[in-house]
Amino acid sequence: MKQYTYPDLEAMRNVDIKDFDRNTIPYSKDIYINTELPEIERVLNYIEQAKNAYFHLSENDVLVKSEFSETETTFEDSMGLYFELVMQLIQN
């Protein structure tokens, strides 16, 4: 399994979505995650299959770029707070 360096990941992250060649990555549905592997091996295996840790193609052929932050807040936490705010706005 290939080892990725910080500069490798930075290069993947710094690609502008307007310049990204969608033909270089598989559809998300075609990526298999072996949940039996240790976490670091799952991540490395994902990057190896996805070709870029920051981009994926949805089943509807939409190119998606992901951003990650160094925080303990999960995606689910953020979405929960977002929907709470939306509900507050609707009720007011």
C-alpha cells in the first residue's frame, strides 16, 4: 500500500475543482471500504482507490470536493446545529 506524505495530500487538496479532471477518479459507489482494516489502512486504501482524498463523483455524476478541518466537531454535529438554526429561523 502506498504511503502518502503531507505534500502529496496538500497537492490533492490544492487542486481547483474547475481544473479537476473528473475522468481520473472512480464513482463513490465503486469504492470498497474494508471495515476489518485498522483505521489508518482504511484511509490509505480509500485514497489509493479514490485517487484523490478530496474529490469524488456522486452516483448522479456530480463532482464533489470535500474540505476537512482540524476539529473534534463531526459532520453530524455540524449538520445537527445547522438544522437547529434552520428550525429556529422558521419558528420566528
